Amino acid sequence: MTAFSATASGKIILFGEHAVVYGQPAIAVPVNIVQARAVVTAAPRSPAGAVHLMAPDVGLDTLLADLPADDPLVLAITLTASQLNIPRLPAMEIRLTSTIPVAAGFGSSAATSIALIRALAAFIGQRLSQAVVSDLAYQVECRHHGNPSGIDNTVITYGRPVYFVRGQPFEPLEPAQPLTLVIGDSGVQSSTGAVVADVRRLHEAQNEQTQAAFQSMGELARQARTLIQAGQVDELGRLMNRNHALLRSLTISSPELDRLVDAALAAGALGAKLSGGGRGGNMIALVTEPSAGAVEKALRSAGAVRTWVTTVNAKCKG
Ligand code: PMV
């Protein structure tokens, strides 16, 4: 039986999480060392419309019809079927696996949707443009998370560093020098939707201060874009530290994340900050390649449950 499979990588946010929800620019990069995968195969012995979903990592083994209508997997499948003009899906089995930690700031929900949308379209025998894949994943995120900026679905669909402003076409970002990042997972799961909702309440209660912090974060993202394009990596680290301080001032950090950020800096990182929704999940440290091992070790001693080293490649010169 032919299997149609597709993958989507994780992502991290280098600058501007939360501020991006309020129209400020942000920078995100894909992380290919963690991936979501969807594999779709026909199930000719099952009746038309019977979609069997399996996600062994999370103990899911069910018929699509038995899941609630607002489940993100149901949404991804029904929105894709409607985009492909398929009123009744052929019987199929969908197997989802992922090495992306959930609720950790890696964009795992968007990556799962994107792998699923792509594999389903391949199974049906139609091609979807990147823009349509990204938009379908955005629609799933909207119903799932409330008020997403669209940065996760964009960076994961296009699989390249992006400078992103909500509601505008993204700008691909090409680093002049490779960026080596150490990612540390605090091990604390945190719901991005809940933190975004808290930040909204803060924004309502303390509008001027919150707005000023967002504007400063936007300014950092603009400066970071220039530094990344110019290959000025040391200065970029300092901007990350300032971004973390601003996120802290808005209560988006946590003692665990602060401890990891401090440990990374003490071990020689050029800069460090939380990444993603905050209050848990990941932090990132920008490092020189030789110091990556020492920073990883320091993060683990300071409580990181997992660490990864990833490199954002420089543009090809030629
Ligand atoms: O927690 P993550 O990796 O999904 O990142 C969320 C980023 C936010 O700016 C907090 C929300 C958004 O929609 O941009």
C-alpha cells in the first residue's frame, strides 16, 4: 500500500514573541533537528469517510468521527478536505509521530497541522501552495489558541528564517554568519494560549507600560534583523539579553527560565532569552560554536531536562 508522508520542523523565536501579537516585528527560525511527521495510507477495507487516526506518542488511536469537532486534528483534516474540494474523504489511516516536545515553545501544534495538511494533500493527489498550507495551519491555530500572530505557521511552512510582522507578507532573513544556538527545555509545560491571554489582561490594566515594552521589543527585532544580515553575532547576543529583560518585566519568564538564562550566560553564551510563549518551555542561548558543549552542560546542571544545539546556516556566498 502506498504511504504518503510529510514532515514539518519545529521552530524557535529569536526576537519579539508576544510583542508580535500586537503588531511588532519578530524573528523566528526553523529547528530541523525536531520534526513532526504524518503518514497517510488508504484503508480500502473500511467504508468511505472512515478516517483512522493514530498518534502513538500521545496514546491516540481513534476514528476521526469520535473526536470533538474543535479538535485541532479534526480541524486540520476538515479544512484541508474543504480546500481540496473533497466532500467525503476516502477511507484512510493517518499516523502522526513527532520528536517536537509539546507546550515547550517549539511550535509543535503548528508543525503537526502542517505535516498533516501536506500528507493529506499528497494522498488526495493535489498540490497545495506554501501560502495555502500556511493559511490552513493558521486557521487551525486560531480556533485552537485564540489570537495567534501567524509567526509559527509561517516559519514552519516556509522552513527558513523569517522577519515577520502580523498581517504582512513575511520577509525571508538570510544570516551573513551562521548562528549557533543552544536550546534548553525548562521541563515546565506551559500553554501559550493561557500566557497570551494573561498578557492581554496586563495590556488592558497597564496599557502604557506594556505598550512601551512591546515597542522596545519591536525595536530590538528591527536592530537584530540588521545585525543578522551583517553577521554581527556578538551584538546580537546583547539584544537577546535585553529582550529577555523586557519579557521578564511583563511576567512572561519564570524562575526556571531565568535560572537557565543566567547559567547560559555564566558559561560563556553571547546572549540568552526565553523563547516562545514563556512561563515554561524553552530558552535559547546564542553561542560561539566551541562553547556550545559547555553551555549545554551548564544548562543541564541548572535544571534543563533536555538540550539541543542547532545552527542557523548563513546564506550561500556566490
Ligand atoms: O509558544 P509558541 O512557540 O507557540 O510561541 C508563541 C509566540 C507568541 O508570540 C507568544 C504567540 C504568537 O501567536 O505569536
